Amino acid sequence: MRRFEDKYMPEPNSGCWLWIACLTPKGYGAFRLNEKMRLAHRVSYELHIGPISHGLHCLHKCDNPACVNPAHLFLGTNADNMRDRDAKGRVCRGEDHADAKLTEKQVLAIRADNRPQRMIAEGYSISLTAVNQIKKRKTWQHINHGENL
């Protein structure tokens, strides 16, 4: 516990306990415990509140990945984690997504294109499945049909 407590600093305005030791590329604290690297917020939860059941995520009320304050942490399923992410506006979608191959204008053009889907796919260098999912509005759902970009 003492070794853990030396690695965070309380932040008086937010109440967060900011991890000041090793951070992951996504900004989460990392802590070596029993010869294994663990996420510091999960260790904090276990130290201060109790065990985390297999398959549960340790989520942040404060939305600060470096925070290890147990009062800011709660447990949830993967679905809970996704709902929390969406509710806090941390969804990266559309052309803002790092893996996006299309712009929103191209998606609207694909939806309006009446050519065979195979031709559309070839024209945009995407898969036939991607075209089909766009036309069925299973992907890029955030774009309204009548919206002009």
C-alpha cells in the first residue's frame, strides 16, 4: 500500500488522485504488483474497495485515465464501458476515426450511387461488404440521409 501511495498526487480541484509514475500510451497508470504490470486504477480499486470479478472493467466517473481515486472508480461490464464512453462523448466515429478510409461526403455519395455495389467498391477501393453496410446504414449511422456535407 505504501509503495502504491507514493505514486499518486491528490489534485485538489477535481479530487482526482493523479498517477505520477509510469503511464501507458493511453494515459492509464501502470503499477508492478507481484512481478506483473497492472493498471493502477484497478489496483487502487482492489486495495481500497475489494476484488474485481473476472470480466469486469474498472471505469472512471471523472473520465481521467490517470486518476486512481477509488471514489472516482466503479465496476461495469464491457457494455457499461461502451455506454459510459458514448454518454461522455468519447466516441471517435466517421472520418475522425484513425482507420477511416472514407469521408462523410463519400459515404453520402455511396448511399446515392445506383451502380452495382461491386463497381462502387472498386471505385472507392473498399470491400463489397463495406458498401453494403453503408447502404443499409449499419455503418456511418450518425450521418443523416438528407444531410448535405
